[in-house]
Amino acid sequence: MILEGIVTTHNEDGTVNISPMGPEVGDDAVVHQFVLKPFDTSQTYQNLKRSGVGVLHVTDDVLLIARAAIGQWTATPTIDESCGNHRLVLGDACRWYEFEVVELGEEQQRIRIQCKTTQQGELRPFWGFNRAKHAVLEAAILATRVGILEWQEIDQQMQHLEIIIGKTAGEQELAAFKLIQRFLAAKN
């Protein structure tokens, strides 16, 4: 199963890299190991290859996911310094899984990184998703596919998602969707 989340790693200069990522996980709620599959050009891959450690976050904060997808921050997300050994836990996440790289397969463009959880914790309960949160998640994924998908396909999917947003969104979902729309308009 693919679990949509956010991965944090340390850049070479010590700053935190925040990236949306969908690791392969087992079907149960306990995450002891998982597989990340970043592109070989990604900063997350470079950081994990160099340091071998990171944190996977599970969150229902779609504005956080949208900002991570397009790399646009009004303020740097809060790092919870009391969690984990590597000072990479996002304060707005629900659950976190600190991990180390066990195996790094570099044979393909999508790198296969086998990870083992070393620590985990819960910062707040997972509130859940409604249709608008799912729509923002899909829009964020589309935003990461600029240059891969045709504009016509992105536009068609965004129009469909906008209907769902209009029917079911709250303030957070509206703000996240508008952020992605502005990002896509600037790229087109």
C-alpha cells in the first residue's frame, strides 16, 4: 500500500528538506519498515544517500502537504526539538517515524530505498479526511507532476477536483487548493 506522507531530511548545510512522499508500507497501522522511491534527481534522495536518516510524517494537514509539494512556505514549519534523535520531526504532524536507510537500490531512475523505523511517536490525533482533503492531496500530486504530465491532463483533473473542493472544503482545504492553483498557473 502507498501511504501519502511527508519526509524530512537534513540538507548538506544543516537546513531541513521537506518533501511529500508516498512510501510503500504494509497493510497494518504499525510501520516498522517501508520503501521510499524518490527520483534520482530529488534532494531527498541526495540527503538520504549522504546521511542515511530521516523522518516520515503522517498528517491530515493538507496545507502542509500542499506547501511541501510545491516548496512554497510563508514560514518554515516548526520542528519539534523534543522528538527523535535527528531534530527532523515536524510539529504539525500527527505521527512520525524516524528511520535509517537499510538498503539503497540505485539501478533505476526511481531509487528504491529500504528503511527501518528506529523511533516513532504521536503528536496529535489524526482528525481524518473528507473529500476536499483528498482533492487537495490529488492536486498536490498533480503539482509535483508538472513537466511529466501534459497540461491538458493536469487542467482536466484540476477542474474535476475544484468541484469537490467547492462542495466539501473548509478554510484549510480552500487555502491549500488556491495555493496549488496559483502555483500551476505560474508554471503554465
